[in-house]
Amino acid sequence: MTCCKTYFTLVCALALGLVLPVVRAAGQVTIYHDRTSFEAALGHVVVDDFEAYPLGDIPLGDRRGEFLYTSDPAVTQPAIAPDGAGGQALGGSPFDVFVGEDSATLTFASLSGANKKLRAVGLDVAYGPSFEDLPGNLYRLGIEDGAAAGQFAGNLPGLDGNGGTFFLGIVGGPGDLFTSLRLYSVQPGREQILIPAYQGDNLTYAAVPEPGVFCIIACGAAFLGGRCRRRMGTSR
């Protein structure tokens, strides 16, 4: 009986620890511009460096790793492209880079078949030279679904006009799980700024089970509790 009660207590504690955070206020995200801090805040992450895939266009809705890639074919053709440093990155065809107001959507689809959603996503962005330093939020990594849909991580203002790299990371709050994200660039306000070409690399993400999985755990705990109570009744 003692063993049963102890097991029941542990399962309930686990279930409550997983379920309660899910029902907290949603729509609150944290933005990161430093990869080290981003990864430290999450603990375990998965990094896709695009090196395992063949070079070339990504067909509409095709999979690369744990993501399905889509875009408006009239505007953008995502591709796995050389990164200029001997490696590979996510860019656009036919020039191997994203340009102008390109946009590519990545939808998480776990290879394990587990019912999971994303808690966080991050990306290194390499961009070309410009005639001047660049304003903030020119390049963006945004959440496309869930409670935090529409929120994004954008570059900080004052990007070096000589070109370079920066990091974009976004972590959802406890109730802000999502499956779809978008890499895109925007023309800032009325300023006539040529958006330098860019690529994405080292896609970094953290996935967790959907809230429904937590409910199953809670139901299992309740079932075990009922069995324990019945065993206690018959032992008297």
C-alpha cells in the first residue's frame, strides 16, 4: 500500500508540474539576439546545420529534417545552397540567397512521430553588404500559429553596412507552443533601403509534448489512484 501511495504521489506531482504551466497566460515570448544565452535558457536543443541535405531547390511542402518547407512560389523558392564558407545554408533559388521581401515558412513535423510542438526556435542569419548601416526589424523570424502567432524576433538596429551575421531567437511562454515559423524580410516604413541578400543557418529548436499528452498523464494518475483506493478497501 505504501508503495502504491508513493507511486501515485510521484505521478500526480509530475502531471501537475506539466499541466499547470500550460494553462498560464499565453502570448508572452522572450526574444534573444545572443545564441549562447538562448541555448542556456533552454537546456537541451536540436541544431540543424543544413549540411546533411542535397544542394538545390526544396519542392513546395517537401521535408528537410524535422520541418516541411512552403512559400509563395511566385515570390520565393527556398533552397539548400552553398554558404560561401564551404558549408551549406538555407537560401533562395536561383541566386542561393533570399532577396527583397522573400519569405519561407517552416512547419515542424517530428521525425519520431511523437505529438510534439515547438517551445523555441533560433537561427543564425548571414547578410550581404549595404550602402549604410541597417535599421532594426529588417530581418525577422516569426511565429505563425498558436497563442503567440504574429510575434517575431527581429534584428537589432544599426547592423553593420559591411555585411555580417547575427542571431535571432524566440522562446514562447508556457502556453505558447507552436508548429510553424517564418523567415522573412520587410521594407522598413517609408525608407527606401535595399534589403541585402541573406541566408539562414544553424536552425535551433526545442520541442515538447502537446498539452493533450499531459492530460493523458493526469488521467493515468487518477486511474492509479482509483486502483490504490480499491486495493486499500479490499485489504481491510
